[in-house]
Amino acid sequence: MFHFYILYSVTRDSYYIGHTGDTMEERLRKHNSNHKGFTGGTGDWIVSYREEFTTKELAYKREREVKAWKSRKRIIQLIGN
């Protein structure tokens, strides 16, 4: 299975949108590790939303769709539903 996911950090008060073929537990562990990059350094990312897909291409397509919104409001609406 492949996942499209949205993470949230209280420290940064921001969302991160991505997709993965890893388990969500493993992917979250990597995001919360001390590494360089957007999610590195805070260690408080939580999974706010996720969808499962049968192919990597579909998960990536969904990621690109949501990122194209460029709207925090729409992301919050998606998470709330």
C-alpha cells in the first residue's frame, strides 16, 4: 500500500504534505528525526490525515492535487471531514 498524508507541527504551526510506500509509523519516525530539511528539527510532527492507494502514482497524484490548492483553509477542511 501507498499513502498520501498530511502532517502537522504545533511548534511550526504548519502542515507538511507527502506520499510514501513506507508504513506511516516508519515515515513519521523519519520526519521526526533530527535531519536537515523542512520537517527536521522540531520532532513534533503528527499524522493529521491520510489516504491509502494501491499504486505510488495514485498517491503522488493526490499529493500534487492537494499541494496545488495552496490553501491552508482547504487543507483544514479536508482534515476535518
